[in-house]
Amino acid sequence: MTTFTSTLPDDLMLLLNEKASELSIPKNKLIEKALRIYLDQLNKASYIKSFKKMSEDKDVLSIAEEGMSDYLTQIEE
């Protein structure tokens, strides 16, 4: 495990202290969980953005339609 040192605004530190006490967990574990959730949300947003971009690409849509046609043919067999 790597050690990380940072500073936080006073108001955020106060909220962190309160929530960690309320949940009876160490502050570093709360920060770790929050960061994991946030990074996961960023990844999901990136996927959504790329799918939206691909939906506007006629070549990608054509390939997808061909793939669906092949898939339906395989199911029917």
C-alpha cells in the first residue's frame, strides 16, 4: 500500500470527520471508498460518451447491423 498525503479545505475536513464518526470507520477508508465510487462514475461517463459518439458513425452502425443479422441467423438455426 502506498502512503498519500494531501490537504483538504476546512469545511470538507469537518464533513469527513463527522461522517467517519457517524459510520464508525477511519477517514482514510471513507476517502478510499468515495474515490473508488467517483472514479467508477468517471469511467461510466467515458463509456457513455464513446457510445454516443459511435452512434453517430454510419460505419459503426453498419457493422453493428451486420453483426446483429449474423446473430439472428445463428439463433434461428
